[in-house]
Amino acid sequence: MSQDLSGRRVVVAGSTSAAGVAVVRTLSQAGARVAAVDILEDRVQELSVAYDNVTGYVCNLADLQAVEDLAASVRTDLGPVDGLIHLVGGWRGGTGLKGQTDEDWDFLHTSVLTTLRNTSRAFYDDLAGSPVGRLAVVSAQSASSPTADGAAYAAVKSAAEAWTLAVADGFRQVQGGNESPLSAQHSAALVFVVKALVDDRMRAAQPERKFPGFTDVSVLADAVQRIFHLEAEQINGRRLPLTAGHLVGAPV
């Protein structure tokens, strides 16, 4: 199956993280036009210079008006988008339930959930109208098996999953319907599930560590590229495990 994405326009939110850079690089090499979005101006500009077909945008994704302005700019520059890959987040933890601070909760809620709510709403019509509209987020195994030390992180990740699956239901209602299908399903929202992500810089910083069960960011990038070539009804509303030997598979 061809993995060519020529003619597709994809927004990568959180583009300057290790995962974001890997996804931007892979999409660019596949021929997609990429809107690389982040709050770090210098690193966004580095991406736009380093790879073909990449346009950098600086935006505070926690600000809805700023995100709506971003969406308008992307449509003017590139046209309606076919994909939104949400990679904004971070991890915070504490010792037990009493160690879950308000500051950590506010950080996680804003960086993980608010940015997803804002971007998915701003680009929803584009994704619903695209013949291959795709919204993808990365969640963690801990969302379905939380620990006391990671309660805030797991709770916010679970909320982000629920929001993504609600977007999937929106696509399903508009496109697939229930008893009387209105049209073939062509847009999909899905959740990649990992234990955690790892990249070469992390390995170099801790050469003695094995990172068991972690998923390399290159595997995530390959999976992102692949979802544009899978049937929407196969992946819409799915939680898909992502490991080195299993790019996209049955829902977990």
C-alpha cells in the first residue's frame, strides 16, 4: 500500500517535541504539507527550514481565540486541513493522592486537555469535510490503569481520550449515521496508546537504561502516516496500542 501523502495538509500541534519533530519529518518526506505549530518560535522556524513543505506557526494553544486565528491562517496559507495530530502535553506526578498538587493539575489540564479541546473545535469542520480527515492523540496505558502517584496525569489523559472519542462520535453521526447512513465514513478520530515515548536523546542521556515497553517516536511517526491510508470505519473511535512490533492494530 502506498504511503504517499502528496496533496494532504496536516497540522502537528506540539511540533517541536521529539515526537513532534519525528512526525513532522515523516509527513514531510511523504509529501504532505505540514503546519508545524508550537509556542517556541525559534524551534518552529528551525523545523520550517529543515524540512520541505513545512510552514511554522507560533501559537498559544491554550487560548481559544489564538487557535481560531491560527486555523484561519492555516486555511489561508495551505487550505482546509486533512489531519490534526495532537502531541501537546507533559507529565507531572507526586507521592500518593495527597502529593497531587493544584499546580500540577492546572498544568496538565491546560497542556493536555484545553489544547486538545481548542484545536479539535477550531479544525473540526475541516476534518469532517476532508475525504480522509484524521484526528489523532497519544494517550498512556496509565489512563486505564491509574496509580495514586500518577492520579492527575491519568485523570487528564482519560478526559482527553473521552473528548477524542466524542469527536469520533461526531464524525460517525454526520457521515455514517446509525440506522440510515448518510454517506460513507471518511473521517476518523483515534487514540494511540503507549506506555511512554522514547527518543535517541533520552537514550543518550541514560545509556544504562533499557526503557522496557517504551515506544520510539519513529514508530509513532510511521503510525501517523499510516492512518491516512486505513479505512475510517476501521479506526474511528478506536484506542490503538502502539509498540515497536505493532504499529496499528485491534482496539485495546
